[in-house]
Amino acid sequence: MENTNINQNISEAVDKINTDVDKLAISLDADLKQEKVTTNQFEEIEKINKELVDDECDNPVATKVGEEGPENLIKDVNELIANDTWETLGVSEKLRQGLIEMNFIRPSKIQASTFPLIMKKPYSHLLAQSHNGSGKTGAFGLGTLSRIDETSSTIQAVVFAHTRELVNQIVDVLSKMAKYTNIKVTAIDKSNKKCEAGHVVVITPGTFDTTFLQRKMYDIKHIRVLVLDEADYMLSNENTQNVCDRTFKYFVNNNLQVQILFFSATFVESHFKYVKKFFKKAHILEMKKESLTLKNVRQMYFKCNRRDEKVAIVEEYLKRSIENERIIIFVNTRDFTVKLQQILREKNYKVFILMGGDMEPKERDETIKKFNKGEIQILITTNVLARGFDEKLVKLIINFDLPVKQVSPGTYGPDMETYLHRIGRTGRFGTKGIGFTLISDDKELAHLKEIESYYGSNIEEIKSLDTLMEEFKRIIEEKF
């Protein structure tokens, strides 16, 4: 009797094991089928939306998205093709929840175009160019978060941002996207003390060089993705480019398979050559410079008789300005940022400044918070806010100074890229705005005309502030 019970127990145990094995086999088969479906899905989207050319030589893979490249978020649902949804792109349900909560109901074109390229195996590097305000942060954020293994607590992705303000903004956006996941997004600052790092770390290149490469305060070996936001700046500035060089070489020397994502609105030929130099193959999503001009930003300029008259024009605008509307005034130097604030405050205008250098980090953070909340309406700043900063309620940008850059020793010319980035702080995600430039002499006018010709845009002269005020009122009353 005892032997019979033992045999019966053994038989039941064997049956259970066989059943579990069958279930496991079915599960594995389903996973394999799902992976195959997902892979096929990405490939199918590529076939429909893109023309992929791979010549199997040192030239990168060239990815074209229409004649003009990716455009701003489509407002008319009827214009969306069937594949332009989060579901059909293969975005996880938890990330979709975060996106929907952020009111990103459907992907913008840059997001729909880049996500399959980021996720397709084997993972390839990507250089992606798109208009200011078209959703680039969401694009690289979505791809980066989708590559994170939530079961591991290691640092798996790093995002390079060139200013403190942009670091904090990216952390905020990616954290909201990852709200319903277990993915943690953190910033690392210049502190000598080691702080808690998340799955995704957002950091300036200089701080990364110090904390990761030199002091080795954080483990680098599990990094899967490195993002260069405002990548054209990273590859043009000598200091940040040197950090990029050392970082890429470190990955190669230590056999780390890290996917590099370059994102910006403005790239020039030297940047493409740089990518080709370091990476044998990369997806490149390039736009013609003529199609970069911002269709949603009305560009205007006003001729002053001298530089001092610019202050009078700003003062006249402030007298007539609409309460609670936020504007950004760009100047070229820190010294004049302070001086212009002093001049306007002496006349009882509540203007605030934001700049690097002598301004304390906490004060910078507090200024941005108040500006985003609407507690500050008028912000005078340098190029520290020219790139990446996103506040959708900014409807007017004033270039007190036209941006310039050194083209040869002692010679300066118009800074085409910075101009586009500055006025790109308005007209975000399908909304409309005004880019208004003050011109005080023939040299500035010649520089502005060069910018107009370079982008094939229309920068119209206005003779009176009445034109500016009428257009401004029309824009803020328009509903989107």
C-alpha cells in the first residue's frame, strides 16, 4: 500500500513537471512570436515611412522622411497615417500611460520616425534633425526609456545637456514619461559627493568627464544609450567636443556596445563628417536648411537709429504689453544683461535676468520655476536659454542683439544656428509666436539679411510697434 502511494505521488509530480514544461514552452514560443511580430512591425513601418539606403561602405545609412523631413505635430487627425500611433509603434503600455497623461495623444513625426530606428536590432547610432518645438526630447526620451531593463538598478543611459536649465528640464520630461514604470531618471551635478543615480542620468558633458571618466565615481559598464541633446553645439564647442571624443574612445577601448543618439534642429556638414569619422554606420535623418525656418513663428524686425534707441523700443513695448504674457529678451553679453535689467527696473518695470557665470545655481533654478509658473513675465537672458528651453506659453521672443559668432580673428558674422534656436523658444508644438529683432546699424541689417537668405525665410520690416502689438494680440487670442 505504501509503495502504491509513493508511485502515485511520483506519477503526479512527473505529470506536473511535464505540464509546467509545456506551459513554459508555450510561453517561450509566444515571446519569440511576439519579438518576431515587433521586429517585423518596425521593419514594416520603415518600409512605409522611409527610404532606407545602405551602401555598405563608410557612408552612414541615409534615412529620408519626405522632401522636407519631419515636420511639427500634425493638428488634423485626418492627416495622420495609420501607423502614427503609440500602439503601432510598439511603445509599451506603461510608457503610453505616461505619454497620454502628458497630453501626448499621438506621436509627432520626429517621434514616429526615430523610434523604430532606435529600437530596431542590431541597435544603430542615429543622428536626427528636426524643427525646434517638434518633439525631439520626447523622441530621444521615448527611445532611451524603451531600452532600459527595469529589473536592474544600474545606470543604463546617459543624456548630455549643455546647461543646468536643460538638464533639469529633461529630467522633468523623462520622469513624467516614465511615471508608470520603475525607471528612475536623475540629474548629476558638480558636487564632489557621490549622489544616487537612476537608470537614466542627465548631466553636462564637463560633469560627466569629471565624475565618470576621471574620478570613476559611477559604474559605466552597463550603459546602453548615450544621447547628445543639442548635438550640434556639443560637436562645435571645443570643450564639449573633447569630452565626446574621450567618451566615444572609452566605449571603443572597453568594448562597450553603446548606442549614440545625436539630436538637434541645426546640423552643418562638419557634424555629419564627424559622425562618419567615429561611426562606420549610423542612421541619419537630415533636413534641408531651407525647410528649417519655423512656419509657426512670424519673424519681424525694427530699424533703430542707434543702439540706445533699442532700449526705448523695449520700454515702449513694456508700456503697451499685455499682462501675464511671457516674453524672453535675448542679449549677447552677461554685462549687458545686468545693465538692461538695471535700466528697466529704474523705470519700475518688473524684469528678471537669467545667465551663467556669477548667478548662483539655486537662483537660476528659482528663476526658471517662477517663469514657468507665470510669476515672472519678462526674462532677459543670454544664449544660456537659446537652446532646448521649452515653455509653450512664450509667444514673443525679442532679439535685443542679433546673435553673432567669430568667423576669423577679429571678424564676426551672423550666428545662423543660434538665431534659429532663439526664435524657436516660441511656436512650440503647433502653436504660433513672434520672433522680433531690433536692428541699430547697417552691419546688423546685413547680418539679418544673410540669415534670411540662408534659411530662405521671410523676415519682414515693421515701421511701427502697432504692427507688433496687433499681431501679438491676435496670436494670444487664437486657440489651438
